[in-house]
Amino acid sequence: MRINQEMLIKIAKDHVAQRERKEKDLIAVYLTGSVTEGEPLLGGTTDIDMVFVHKEEPSVKREVIRVTYEISLDIEHHHQSYYTYHRRLRKNPWFGHHLCKHQNILLDKDHWLEFLHASVSSGFDKPENVYARAEQFSVKAREQWFDLDDPQEVPWGEWIALYFKSVGTAANAIACLEGPVLTIRRFISDFSRRVELMDQLALIGELSRLLGNQEFDQEKFEKWRPVWESALEKANQQADCPANIKKVRKAYFLQSVDVLAENNALHAVLWPMLETWQQAVSVLEKDQEALNYWFEFLQELNFGQDQKERLLKDLDHFIDQGEHILEDYKNEFNL
């Protein structure tokens, strides 16, 4: 079966038509994610990201539905009130970009979403809105860094989880000057492309070091890849397994990472592994073996408790650079 954008959009439209007949409060649906960009496949797999907007409070916030082994639907549910202050969505780095594209609309009762599209897209690319979308990540990254630097002792698992979260936040503070929020699978590749546009190529190496890429090689990948897969499978046995790593998305992460490794792109492998493995261990607190493997993997990447000071210093420098880039942007446009 040949998967292409046209097929994926048809799958999305068919699913929306089915749901519309059942859910009478559904007023709008629009596409987000890689399907809207025309390059959805990685490792022969993809998901179809959509937002469903309801008149009533939705019973679930997110659901992931299997279509085939290679394709899943990733649906986020919003109450209509989320869009009340629609001009604020110009500063929303998650959904603003997708609301600006009329072709993303799959369902629009009473032209409600069409009005929203016109409002959000008007002035969306003005410097003050671009800056606002990036600045919120910069501020959050610095707040997270201060939490990491707090002398109060916290469990190492919690500390390193916040560290990775802060790295992701700091990277988005820079990347959102040139596009929407970075996705897990294309985190490194999209970050690299965007900082190249800014003539800031040195940041690619700095981000890679923050993720432990200098300690990662093919041998380590082959050693830890089955252990990572096992952690995802164990997490799926838990009632509170995060939607992002549900078994219907198994191929979505595993095959994409495999193809990156096969194509000599190991530098892009670590982020999806780290993100999804961290999500898995968050629901495996009683599985000591799973936790031990996770910490052993981190140790091999030189993420040990004795490295806190180094990690804090390097992260501080990366956040600083993002803050300087935003300051230069602000001054350039007299914001």
C-alpha cells in the first residue's frame, strides 16, 4: 500500500464524517501536524493529527486510534470556549500556524472556523506575534532552569526528567521564531533547519551535547533499542499509559528511529528515544528493573547525578543564547 498525503487526508475526512453523525456537539475539525506539510512519512509511518472542537465539554482530551500498523489518528479535543479570545491564538505556537491554513479545515458548521481562520491569520506573521510565540518558551525554560538549580534535594528521576523538559523548552524558544513547536520525531532535523535559516548553526552541536549525542553510537543504539522497546511495551500494560506511547503508535516511533539509524542519522535518534522512554518510566515507578535500565542508559550517556553541575552550566549557556537571539530579534523590529 502506497501511503501519500492524499490518502491520509481522505482517511481523516472519512473518520470525521463518521464522528459527525454520532457526536452532535461537534462543530469543527481541523488538521495539524506533518500531514499538513506534505511530508508526513518517516520510516514508512505517520499519524494524522486533528483537533475536534465541541460545544459541550469533551469527555477526553486526547485519543489515539489505530488505522493500520503504519497509520494512526491522533485527536485532540477542545471545548469551543478555548477559542473565545481568538486574536490571542496569533501568539499560540501549537495551533496558530495550523489555523492560518484554510486547507486544514475538515469540518466547519456555520462557517465558525472560517471566521476564526481569517482572524488568526491576519497579522499572524507580524514580528510582535512571532516574538510572543517564542518568548513564552524562553521564559518557561529559565523558570525550569531555576527549579533545577534549587538546592533542595529531589529524586534523581524527577530532576533529569525536568532537565530534558527544559532542553526541549529552550530549543523551542529558538525554533519558534521560524515555525511551530518542534515535534518529537523531527525534533533535531527541524531545529537544525530552522537555526540554519538564522545563521546559528553552532546551536545544533550545543543541543546535541545537551542530549548526550557525543556519547551515543551505533553500538549503544543496538544495545539499548530492544530495552527501550520493552519499556514501551511494559508501559502499555499500565492503565495510565500516556496516549503518546500507546501500542497503536508502536511503529510510529520504532520504525522512524530505525530508519534514522540506518541512514546514519543517529544524532536525530536520541530525542524520540529519550522522550518516549521517559514517558514510559513515568508509569513504571514500581518496576525496579525498568527503572534500573533507564538509569543505566542515562549513565552511559554521561547523565549521572555527579554531572548535575556540568548539565546545569551547559543548559544555562544554551538558554542564554536563546535569550540573546530573542533580544536581537526584539531590537531589530523595535518591539
